[in-house]
Amino acid sequence: MSIEPMTPRGYDELLREFKYLKDVEKPKVNQEKQRAAELGDRSENAEYHAAKEKLRHIDKRLFYLSSMIQKAQMIDPSTLDHSRAHFGATIQIIDQSNDESFTYTICGTLESEPENGLISVHSPLARALFGKEEGDEFSVVLPSGKKSYEVDSIRYVDIFSLKKNHRTESDFGYK
């Protein structure tokens, strides 16, 4: 079984979604399904079929979250040495072809927001960055082609202070 690194807060968010779906959303949708079934003929009962479909989605998500919980390896990046790029590090890199600067933070799969610079540990760029120090040069093959970069700086910034998409219970449910 592969491991999924995540911050303690990321793990707490994962558990929060799992518990909400299991303890709140699934029982609610089960009741909707029961009420719809009581209306009669299930073969042409749109509410019944909609509730069944919601339950399938909830069960799939619960299965996925359960597998992530089992694979979870909590890492507190604030306690790590930030002289090298690793999980939880915020790295500023410079594109050697045009001197354009980019900042990325390496995080867990469920914590990632590539559009906001939070990249998954499994991404090609994160894998290429692991172990690099300030001043190191490296190349990586990205969807846009092979790129060469230089590591400008490495520091610690809390992942959740960088996130723009904070999920709430209303985001966990199925409408």
C-alpha cells in the first residue's frame, strides 16, 4: 500500500468530511430514498432513482476517503529542516529560459490546489524538486514540454494559509 503524506490539519479535514458523509449525509439520503419508495412504483419514481444515485456517489466518496485515511502519513512540515525541498516546503523557482519566477508548495493530494501554487507530492514538478537546495538547477518534463529551473529560495509557509478553496459541510453533500 502506498502512503499519502498530509499535514495534521489535512488529516483532520479528511476525517471531518468522512464523518459528515457517513453520519449526516448518508442517513439523510437514505431517508429520502425510503420516503420516495413509499410513494409506490419504483420503476418510474424519479425521486427514488435520484436518491439511489446520490447514495452511490456518497458510497464512492466514502470508499475513496477511507482508502486515503488508511494510507495517510501525517507530517508536520513546520518541524522539518527547510534547507532542502520536501513535503510542506514552499519553493521559489526561476525559469531559466525567461527568468520568470514561480512559487510552489509541495503538499498532499487532498490539500493540493495547483491553480494556487499548492502542488501534489505526486506531480512531476514536486518529484523533480525533492531534495533540491537553494541554487540547484534541474530539468523536468511537464505537459508543456521540458523546462529548466533554478531553486531561488526554500521556506516554510503553512499550507492552509495558502489555500483559497476551504471546504465546508455544504461542499461535502450531494444536491
